[in-house]
Amino acid sequence: MANLIHHAVIFLLLITFTLAQVRIPITRKLHAPHPALNRRLSTRDSVSASLVNDLSQASYVISVKVGTPAQDIDLTIDTGSSDTWTVANTAASCTGVGLPEKNGSAPALCETPYNSNASSTVQLNITTDKFNIEYVDGGKAKGPYIADTFVLGNATIKSLQMGLANDTNIQLGVLGLGYSISEASDTIYPNIIDELVSQNLISTRAYSLYLDSQDSATGSLLFGAVDTTKFIGELVSLDIVPQPIWNGSVLYSSVSIELAAVGITDREGISANLTTSPQVVLLDSGTTLTILPTEVTDAMFKKFNAYDDTNSTGNVYLPCSVLNTSSSLTVDYLFSSSSASAMIRVPISELVFPLTNPTYALYPEDTLPDLPFSGEACAFGIQSTNADYHLLGDTFLRSAYVVYDLDNNQIGLAQANFKGNDADTSSSEGHGNKYIVELKAGEAIPAFTGVSVTSSAEPSPTSSASRTSNTPSDTAKATATGKSSVAVSMFRNIDFRVLGNIIMNSRQTPKVALITGTNGISGSALLRQLSKNPVWTRIIALSRSPPSNLPSDSRVEFHSLDLTATAGEIAEALSAKEITNVTHFFHYAYIHTDYDHPHHLEEMTKNNVPLFTNTLTAIDLTSRDSLQRVILQTGGKNYGLLTSPPASVPLTEDAHRVTDPRSLPNFYYHQEDFLWSLSEERSWSWNITMPFWISGYVGKSGNSWVTSAAIYFSLCQALNKPAIFPGGEDEYYGKWDKGQHFSTSWVIAEFTEWLALNEEPTVKNQKFNIVDETVTTFRDVWEGIGRYFGVETKVERKYDLMSEVKEMEKEWPKIAKKYGVRDDALRIVTWDAFVHGMDAGEWGSVVNMNKASKAGWTKKVDTIKEMEKIFGEMKNDGWIPNV
């Protein structure tokens, strides 16, 4: 087996940013096992273990600085993985504790660990997701996700999320440059290439890789640009091949392209094709060798008189004499996509390695097998696999110049210009270099032309004269996107009709969400939230009529279903619609009874208890083998706030149930009791969420206090009347100055998804309050809305607001005509809920969020600002005047 531990081959690689022109030396080291290769192979059972265990592992390593004060850390550059992770100083691979000897020697230890305790800028345990990768040969990397300052030269990334491997036997961490969707986390987060765009260091999620020849001391990694001195001829753009999904859709998750053919051109210039069909190959800088299908390698090994001994010593052997007798021989790779093709020729000198090379040297106990040739044996840089997944590693990539364009799902490919012109380094930061050309946001890779075939002195003109000179002042004009917009662009280029992370990590179970009440404020918000995350395989919306904002995403399905039916009828309907593999059930369905109904609470109980119990029973029957989590949303009524003051303030989840003095029913208690009783007999877990005064906007539902408030204040604005808050009977005007929490719908949705994907014992089988965190009062909210609409605000004791709004709404047709807004806007109003919520009781509702905070929830928003965003949406949609 090749010696992976005790030797180091050093190469210099340079990393450059278009905006700062930062250059950083990078070494190429040996380590074992190699994370990127073994991680991928461990999730594909068809790949042989011997292939994984015996591969020689060398990788290109970048030196970065992490934390404050800065700690020097070495990381493997890996285009085939997506997480950045560091080795903790307490890990076994750094301390040596518990590591076995290898070949009679002490194990190699990490050289550049990261000490989180020494950094003042580290953010620990930023998510409940755990970084956890295991490899088939016993290598592992586990630990929390953290965030810290991350420095590449003089380019600083603030709060980069990365894994901290405090449980690992691997000596070197990874700088993952792949699609974010392929991260180890259940929840996608912005990785380093996303953050480079987000923090305005580059304009687009693209980078260029140039490794140069194996005997070269230099190479380059160029973020957001192309160096036209580093390749020969035309840079050809090829489509990245997406991964097909079970439902006929696709996922862009890896930098793979179509390899149409592999051939050999001999010393006489005669070419022979070795392939019978196209293959999909991954361009992976984290893999030392090239791994091709046996149909190719069988013919290739025969051509070279090579001997495959990967199952024993880890190498493929061939006569070293081929370097002299066939020095002009090349292995040729033809790539194709719908509109272009490219040929990369790899010289035999880049594929044949003496066994004195530390990468391919034998372990002391290994001996050469009986070989079918005489003379000195060398190792070959191409190996074989029977798998349907193939890798073009460093033994290919050194002969290619590769542009990885993740925004446009393309690969730019050209023949590498060995010993490429380094004139671009003439100034300390590369200023004024006309050959480094920025890749701009929103544009595909241009048809650049590098140096001519006959000369490597200087590149030919590019395809566009405007692209031949980009100085730092030019690149400073690159589109700057904020963090929030990066989250959008990050997902924009991912087809969400996908299995998401599940496909990339076979140990996970596909996640199928079923949401009831998707026409309501909370249900529609969760529908939007889940559709942003590719981890969800299938998202099922159940209601009587289609949601007004149903996402355009083939993972999302709407089914009309009468949830007032019996459990058996609902189960039969679910089976007929093939809804039988639900993993996560979210219940928001709710039947409202007007507050002025003489038996309001009795009717609410009669309608809403079976609505939940029958639906859950049906799902439990049809998806019992798959169901993992049930989440029920209740709310302030859980504390009895409609009929009596709270037992104590602030409100905590463990507060005892409030018994109404009139013995009126609380339907939430009945729903809870059924949930708990059934869960005791099942393997699935549950959560109950309790928001207060939900603020949200759907477009056609008015069951939100804030949308009714928008219509009321618009009426006051148009009629030049003050907005009067209905004070109670006490001298302090009821709720006017009482402490109050509100819950914004999108915050509830994020929190609910966070719960659903969280397996921590502090989260499972627990009730949680969920509010915006900022304590306010109705005075603050009422006056804040008044300022937004330019309306005077007042409070009057025992004011009859209901009669007032009923009279004012008669003027709406005139207002709609005058301002060009919808004349049916009153249909999104629920005046009884709007008014009753303010004049029911003399108490506020201050909520304790400590339980959620201790479990890891940190989101905080400004309630009034979030309401103003809703008002803006309503104006844009024509519900209220835009004045």
C-alpha cells in the first residue's frame, strides 16, 4: 500500500480573489484517509472497499487563518465536497490518544489544529445540526457546527460556518467548494463560495482551478475570475450533469460533466477509442487519482501492459520504460454537452510515477507482485471501478484548466498551459493584470481564448475586447449582494424539485411533510419555508381549496380533502392519493366560530377536536411505518387567555392548565391529550408550538389581526379619522399598556422546521412558546401603525370599535375607486377577531422564551418592523391604498 503518512510532497498553489488579488501559498501534502473520496464512496455501496482503502492520497492544501487572534490552519482544497471543516486541537488525530500504531510507528498527528477556546470571535453550536461524516475505512469526523472569522490572505470572511471535528482520526480538515446542497448538514447553509459572494469579495459563485504539471512548484485557485495565461486555446463551456430524481426531476449537487469518450493517442499519432458509452464523471480536486469504469481501464491496462494490484498494494503497475518509449503518448478525454465539446489530452508523463515517489511508495510490509513485464515498475495514475460513479482527480486535473461556475451550472474546460505565464504576479497584488478577467454576476462563462497552441508566451485576445482588461478599480464595480439576497441566489440555481440532501447521504430517510391548513397564516408560511429547503422530498398541502401562494415546485402537492370526515374516510382518501409515507405531520387546520356566538367555545371544541384527532389517526394508520414527528400548533388559548387571566407571568410552557370558572371547554387541551396518549404507543415524537397574536399575510385569508388592522387604519386614513383603541373597563385602559408579545408567521415557520429536523432530547416531545422575543405593548403597536399610515391614534375606555368599523366599512367602495385598490378587500377582514382580541380581558401576555433559547433557538425580530413589511405587501397586492 502506498505510504500515506510519513512523507510529504510539497507543491505551491496560489489562491486569488478578483476584488483583492490576494495570493496565498498552498502546499500539497499526504494524509490518510482522504475525506472527500472516502465520504462519497461510503455512500455508494457498489464501490469496492479495496479501492477506497488502497488509494494513495495526496491533496492540495491551503493555509488559512481562523479566529481572533488568527490561528494558522491547513485545509485540503476539495471541489467534490461542500463543507469547510477544521480539526479541533482536542481531537484524537491531534493528541494521539487512542490511535493505533501504523506499520510499527506512532501515528502521524495533525500539525495545524484549531483551538476554539483561543478565539474571541467564535460562535459555538450555532445550529443543532451536527457535522458527522464517517468513512468506510474507519476514518471519521464529527462535531458541532461553529462560525468564526476566516482569512484567506488579506480577504476576510466574517462568521463563516464550518464543522469543528473534535472527534476525528483524520489529520487535515477540508475547504469544500461544491454546491451547498451537498453539505453534511440537514439544513443548507451558505458555504465558503456563497459567503465570498455575500460579503462582496467576488461577484458570482465561480472559481478557476489550475494545478500545473506534477513537477511544478506553482498553481492557482482563482475565485470569481479566469486567468487567460493558464490555458491553451478556447475555454469551452459544458453543462453540469444534474442528478436524476425519483419523480423525474433533477438536482444540481456535484460538479459532474459527461465524458463522451476516452482514447489513447500513441507516439505515431494514431488514436484508439476505449469507450463504448458516455459516462458521468466528477471533477474532483480532492481525489489524487483518476477512477474510470472497467470497460475503459481493461483496454487501457492491456495497451500499457499494466497490472492491477489495487486489492493488495494499492497500485496499478506498468513499465517505467513507457516514459521513454512512448513519451509523446496521451490519454485523451472527450467531453460533450448539448451545444459544445472539449478535448483534454493528458501526457503519459502526468500518469506514470516512480515508486520512489512518496505518493506511491510501498509500506514496509508490502512487496511487489509478480508482474507481467520486466524492468523497473512504476505506478499508474488511473485506476478501475465497477461503480456507476467515476472521478477525475488530480492526475487528470493537472492537464486541464477548469472553471467551476455554480451559478450557471457550467464547467469551463481548456487544455492547461504547463508552466503558464506568471507575469500577473509582477505587482504585489496583481494590479493592472489584463489577463485576469472577472466573471460577472448573471453572465455565463464567456468564450475566452488563452495562449496559442504554438506559443505559451502570451494569451490570444479574448472573445470580447471588453474582457481583456480588468483592473481592481474595474472589478470594484462588481455587483454587491447582501446576505439576505445571497440566500436567494444560493437557492435560485438549485432545482427544488429534488430529493435534496437525502440523495447525497443515503443514511438519511426521505422527508415527506404533510401540512393541514395551508390557506391560513401559519400553514401557508410553513409551506413557503419548507419549499426553500431541498431536504424535503415531498411537501403535501391539504385543505379544501388550493392555497393562494402554492409554490411552483413539483415537490409541492395540493390535495383537496375534507378533514371534517371520519378518520376512516380520511385514511381511505389518503391511500387513494398515495399519501402513505408521511414522515412529518404539521397540523394548522382550524375552524373558527365567531366570538359573539352564544356558545363560542363549545362550538370551537366540537369542530376542532375531531379535526385534529381524526386527521392524526388517519395519518397514523396510513404512514405508521414512516411517521417520525407530529407538530401541533396551539397558542394563547392554551393558557386560557380568552376567558381568564394567566396563572403567572411571564407565561411558561410548564404552567398548569387554567380551569375556566364557568367550566367552558378548551379544545387545545383535548387535542394535547389525544396527541400524548397516542404517542405513548408509537415510535414517533411530537412537538406543540404556542405562538401569540400571529402576524402574517396570505393574500386571501383575514384570520390575522395585522391584516384587519391594515384595513382599519386605511379606512381611518381615507376618512381622516383617528384610530381609536378600545380600552377596557379599568382605569388603565385594559390592554393598552400591558406587556404583550406577538408572533410573526415566518418566524413561527422557521422555528417549526427547526423543531421538525431537531433530534435533540431537549427538543423532542416538548411544548414551546414561540414569539418575536421583543416585548411590546398595544400602545407601542397601535402608535407604530399610526405613524406608518399617518393616522392619529387614541385610546378610549369601553369604546365600541365594532360598531365604528361596521359603519366605516360602508365607505370602502368609494375609497377603492378613488385609490384604485380592490373593492373586495373587506373579505380579508375578520372584525370580530380583530376587536375581540383587544377588548377581551384586562391582561396582557408576556411570554417566556427561555426553554426555546436553551434548546438552541436564537431568532429575534422587531414586531413593528415586520408588520410594516406586511403592510407593504398588502399595498403591492392592491388590498390597501399606497399613500
